[in-house]
Amino acid sequence: MGRTRLESDLLRGYHMVVQDLTFGPRATAEVPVSGTAFMELRAGHIDVTLDGKPLEVQAGDFWVVEPNAHLTVHNKDELAVIRTTTFVSK
């Protein structure tokens, strides 16, 4: 589901991971979030539920997910890609 694009410890006190999360046709998945995550929908049409609340997201939109939040993604189309940049305290 995910492809790591970059990992770094250059920012003091944090481990940073950049990943592309890919969702297949009409897939639904719970996405674990271990740190503060900045997310961008790069392609596709999805429904997002964040801590039980629907979040309206369109291609090109960014949103922030707090550590340990409950995030569910439902792909409404053939392929969806979310780029995540996550910062985890060391």
C-alpha cells in the first residue's frame, strides 16, 4: 500500500518519513498515523473519515492528521494516491 520516498533524521528531535500511499479500486483502509502527518491527495477520488468525522478532500488538497488519530480512506474510483509527510518525535 505504501512506498517510502524519503526518510531523514536531519530535523533535530524528529524522524521524518515521506510516503506515497496507493489505494486500489474501491478499496477501504484504516491508515495508521504514528506522528503528525501532512497529507496531500495527489490522484483519485476518496472519502476520508478522521476521528469519526467526514473530511471533504479533492485532488490537490492538503490536510493534517494528529498523532494516533483514527483515519479511514475509501477510494471511490480506480486508483488513489496520497503523499504523506510524517514527523515522529524521537
